[in-house]
Amino acid sequence: MKIEIGESLLQSYLKNVKSCILTQTNWKTATSWKIKDEDFEKVEYVFNNIQNHRDFSDIFKKSSLEQALKQAELDVVGINEEKLYLVEVAFHENGLQYGDRLETKDRVCKKLLRAYLIGLAFFPNYKYEVIFSSPKVNPATDETIREYFSVLNKNFSDNEKVTFKYIANENFEKEILIPTIESTLSDSDSSELFLRSVKMLELFGLININNSNFIKPKYSSINHDIQIQKNTNVQQVIGGSIYNGLKVGEIAREILIPLLESGKVSDAVIEDLQKSTYSKQFFDIQYPLLRKAQNRYESKPERYYAKPRLINGNYYFVCSEWYEVPANNDRPYLIKWLERYMK
């Protein structure tokens, strides 16, 4: 059976980041499966709503409900204690494309809504998270998908039962790729295709996964020789050109987190970093910078990096929600905080 690298990555993501105890790629329905009458009624009700919706009425125009369910195939499925994950992933080297941008939008919406119908039909007692992910979507296509995605969420999302997620471009890197690699560094299991690829890149020095669980390209403008220890003069780090070429998320991962782990931050400041008001004032982020974890194995909360970090004797999740756009630029706040508190 052919497994694409994108599917393998998302399987690793569900297993190691979302703590799914069961995962499967290329999941298909079987004709022998029976759907209870009351469950089929719910599926039929949603299907009819799709057919009658002005923005989505054409996506199943050539298929009956029975055909849509029989032809169903999902790239990756995962189950944890809380919910069922139904995932589609598309990796097109030149950018996501199933035709023109409107055809591409229709294909994406069809995949998401069909996954929802599958959940209702065959997993009626679960909560669902339906994900479409792609590492590269061109701006015009991305804008169109996001526009219709808001319509999709408004009309079919139910926080008690189902949520739809579209993860692409930088969010793909931030929410899927980096957390997946970070969460598997201490795991010797290399049975998954994606993780074997990571191990091979590390073997040849193309990436360097250091003891702080960072992924650092070998060929980069970043000075990776800087090691932050308890006796480091931090002004030598933050006063130089270390920020040049770094995005705000990279500054958080490459500089802020090692500094927090180094023991140079007082317990009083660590306490402040767990407050949303402090984090908003000094970092301009919407969530507490730190969130305490019960232990190193706790599953990550939404909007935080995957691995709990050992800081002053306790484990904490570090916020991953950093932005660097004209309307919302966290970069100067982060740099100012580093310069103020890490002298």
C-alpha cells in the first residue's frame, strides 16, 4: 500500500502530538458495515442541508448519499480519549491545486464535509475534529479557501460535536511539522516513514536536533553555536545580531525557551509569565506565555508548543501563538522583554 510522506507526517502528528492511541492511513469504509436507522437519519439530514446550501450545493451533485459514503477514503484517522480526528492532507510542490482556485476550494470543502458525514455514520458517539492540511497553498487559493471555510464553520460546525480546521503554509509548520518532530525526539520508534526521514536527515547533518529539542537547519544564517548556560552573559546574545533574519516564532524557540530553561529567570517572573494580563502587556499575546504541566508526558493544550519544558524545577508548556504582521506584531515586545529581564 502506497503511503505518501504527508500522510505519514499527519499520522505521526496524531499519534505523538494529539496522543491518539489508534491511527490509520488510507482509511476506507467497507460495504459490509451497517448504519443504524437513527444514525442514518442524522447523516441524511446533514447531507440534505449540504445539497440545499447555496455555497455547497454542487460539491456532491454527481453522488447520492450512499455513493458518497461507499466511495469514502480518508488520508488519516486517529482516536484518542477525547475525540476522533478525520484528516485530509495534500502536498503539491507547486502549491495546492485541483484545477482553478474555485475548483480547489470545492474539492477541499467536499473532503471536509464527506469526512463529517463519515463520522456521523460510523462513529456517531464521538466528537470530531475534521482537518484539511497542506504545507503550501498559494495566496489567491488560500484566501478563497479561508473565505468559504468561515461559511463552512458557520453553517456546519458545532463545538459540542464537530470542529473544522484548515491548516496551511506557516501554520502547517507551526502547528503540525515542528510539534511533531519535537514530540518524537525522545522516541526511538522509527517505524513511521516520516520519522525515518527525519532520522536520515539528522544522520547526514542536514538538520541538527540538539538537547533542547530544536530543529536547526545546517545551512542557515542563524548562529547555532550559541549555547545558553547559567553562566552565559545574555547581553552578548541579545545585544548582537542574533535576531537578524529570525521570525518572531524562531526567536521564541531559539532564544526565549533556552533562556527560560537555563535557570536565569526568577521564580517571581515565572509566576508572572503564567498570567494572561502580564503576557498581554509585555508580549502582546492573547494567552499566558507559560502554562504549568503536571508532568513531562502531559498532552499539549491548544496554542502551545508540544513539549513541556523544565523551568526552575517544574514543567511548563510555552505559548506558540506569535504573530509578525503590521496589524499584530509581537516581535518588538518579545525582544524588549528579553533585553529587560535577561540582563
